[in-house]
Amino acid sequence: MPARHLIIGAGTAGLNAIRTIREEDGGASEITLVAAERPYSRMVLPYYLDRSIAESHVFTATAATLANWKVKTHIGKKAASLNAQGNTLTLDDGATIEYDDCLVATGSRAIRPSIPGADLPGVHSFWTLEQAREVIAGIAPGSHVVMVGAGFIAFTILNSILSLGAKLTIVEIAPRILPRMVDERGALLVDAWLRKHGVRILTGVALTRIEAARGKRRLRFRKGETLLADLVIMATGIKPNLDWLEGSGIRMNHGILVDDHLRSSAPNVYAGGDVAEGKDGVTGAPVVHAIEPTAMEHGRVVGANMAGRDVAYRGSLNMNIVEVCRLDVASFGAWDDPNAEAFTGLRPERSAYRKLCWSGDRLTGAIIIGQAADVWTTNDVGMLKGLVHAGVRLGAWKEHLRRHPFDVKPAFIASRTTEALLPQTILGRPSRTPELPATVIR
């Protein structure tokens, strides 16, 4: 009897798992996909917002593609409960699905603070395609957009809002912007850059309520002025979709706790993407990394293991990379470790900043900020990520980077980091297309 694989969630982790299973088995198993929405990419929603792409380009797998991969689909259905002992999933319409193994990849959802008026018309999140449609309908040239929250999610859509001719004000309860992505010196640099490009920023302010005001929205704060907005975007964080797993017996903390093969406490139940809490590749600590690269890697590893391979996951790398008003902002690994030895470099005339964090002579975290027009910035983002990811010993090059934090290339080349990274492919084999029989020599 063919193996019965169940994939719950059609985001990056789920689709990569399906693709990998088919790369491995050439269609020999049964795959069932349960997804509340048609498969699409959240990563391209900012480009949909600014009209760079049509809505049709948001979707990632058509019905024809899934049929070609021999996937049975339950699109528009939600997982309601999981019986991990009985190997069954119950859907929101009462139907049940039996499986031999399954992947939980239900992603996350936007959360809003529990303040009066947060559910008013004209107050939006920006996480799903439907929410993106609502925001698009509400923004017009000259309109005033207030974004509540100054984290990574907010910054991914900042350029799109400005490109539509809207005026933007960002309000943040923390004392500085990007509190979970860069340190104070980096935040000050980005803050100054955004103000220079017409973005108003209010930090250290606590929103207390939102009111309707003659077709606009009035935002009131614990202290200071009120703001009138045509549209409000609540970029106040995300939360893994785990509520439906209560009572399943699956062990959870911030996410579903997984081992190095991404198995949960039920050996035939895997977790991937935003719902998985697994090993940090730098610190080794259990962590949820709700980022696209981690979801992609999780899907590949789980798919291979479901198909009968024995693939251990090296652990995920915390990283965030965003470009705002032609300024690149990136951080990798344990950039905020208070126990790390840190070197910094600042070139205010170029809006450039570096922070390099060390454990011995290994680079464990980094922050890099610089103008996108500077080629060295773009190159160094990749090289610093590689150095943190590979964890190679840099020896005497550590002292070089202490004195010259903006001169990364010699250390990257001399440490043979590329050579160290090349064997670290997720599956240890060349890529292939799932539409073809699995005849490639492994």
C-alpha cells in the first residue's frame, strides 16, 4: 500500500515538502494537501501592494501543478483537530483524513493589541492576501497612512506605501525602531535616513485607542499628540497558528517542539515553518524563526524524511534583510548576544554601520547597514551571512576585522568560507524537478 502523506498548510514549508517528496519518489506515494487558502507567497505581497505585479503572480502552485504532482487537495478547508495517536485529521467541516505521516505547516497570523478601535474599518493588518487587498483599496496618492509598529514586517511594506504617493507616519512603543533586528546605533542610523526621506517616526509612544473621525481614524496615545489617518496598518507582530492542536498531545512551547529531523513528540508528525520550534544553527537553543528561508529548508528536510531519507537539519539561521528607501538593513545570527565580544564600525557620512559579534575567533552574529547603491554593501551582506552561517575559524583575520570592520572580503576568501558552505546543501544531492521520474544518481 502506498505511503499516505498529509501536508497541512500550503505555504513555503508545505509546498517545498510536497515538491521534495515527489523529487524523491517520482509519484509513488499518496499526498493530501489541506489548506485554508490557495497557495501563494507572502513574500511578494509588498510588490502586489505597489502594483509591481498582478495578483495572478502572487500564487505559487496552480491546481494543474498540484494535479501533475498527484496531490489530492482540500483547498478552502481548515484543520480543526489532530488525533496523533489515531493518525487522523478532522477538518472544519467534520470530514476526517487518515495518514501515515503528516507535516503541520499552518504558518502564523497577524496579531493586534487589545485596544479599543483596533477592529474599526480602515484599520488593517498586512499578512494575508485578503488583508493586502483591503490595504490596496484604502491607499490613494496623498493619503496619510499610520503604521503601528516599526519591526521587520512594517519595513517590508514601507517602500510600497511611499511609492503609492502616500504620506507615512510610523509609531512604535519601544524607544527605537527595529528593536528586534538591529541595535541602538543601527536604529538611529536608519531612523535618520527615513526622516530624510520624508517618513515621520514617533518612538516610545503607547497607543491607547483608535476612533472614527469623519471618515478618518484618530489615534490617541498615553502621552502627546493625536494623529489623524486615512488608513491604519497594525504591524504589531505575528503568532503561530497552533490553537487547533490543543488536546492533540503534541508537545508545544512557543511552537511545536521538534528534533533534528523536525519530528514532533509524535514520531510521524513533523512541523515546519512558523509553527516549528527547533535548533538555532548558531546557539543550539530551541527557537521559532518565522522567516522564509527557514520555512523553505524545513519543507525540504521534512519532505525528504517523509519519502524515506534520513536527513538531519543543521539548525536555522536567524536573519532579516530589508531595503528601505535604498538603504540596506540586515542582521544575522546572535547579533544581540550580550555575552559576545563585539566590534563596531560607523561611517555616518555614508549612512553605513557594522557590528560583528564573536565567540572566540568565530563570527556568531552581525549587523550591516549601508546604501544599496554602494556595491560593497550588497556584497558584504552575503559574505557576512556566509561567515556567520559557516562558523569557520577566522584566526588572525579576527584582528583584521577589529581594525577594519568594513573590509570583509579578504577574511571571507582567506577563510575558504565558500568551500565550507558548498557541502552544506540541505539534502546532500543535486536539485531535480518533481515532474520527472526520480532517476538521477544520488
